[in-house]
Amino acid sequence: MKLSSQIKPISYLKAHAAEIVRTLGDQPEPLIITQNGEAKAVMQDIDSYEQMQETVALLKILALGSRQIEAGQVQPAADVVARLRERRRDR
């Protein structure tokens, strides 16, 4: 489905709220709500939202890792594993 078909004015949302909520789960595309001709809000089903949040979290972790590599804040995996084993043994 084309994104352009998923753009609706706020008056459409007001008149068809129940129908929109029902159909959001059936389609993965978000619904863009406009007000005075400008995009103002995005509606999407909860599963798509949760998946997007998980994706964003993973991308943040990858970006942090990349910054740490660039800054030279890395250690050999064998050293880290050895330290973790020592900690566990000391408990």
C-alpha cells in the first residue's frame, strides 16, 4: 500500500476513530494525521510500535559500540571473560 493513501485529515480521524483503530492491526503501515494541511501525528498498531522501539534500542547499542571502538575503548574478549570468571569465583 502506498503511504500517500495513509494520509488523512484530523476530521477523518474524528469521524472514523473506531474503524481506524480496528484496521490499524490489519495493516503494517502507519496512518498520518494532518491538521490544516500539515502532518501532525502518526498512528500505528501496538505490535509495529513495539517492533520499532526494539529496533531503535538495538541501533542505539550499535551506535554506542561504534563510538567506543572509534575511541579505542575496547578490550580483548578473552580478558573480559577471564575477569568475569574471577568475579564469579570470588563470590
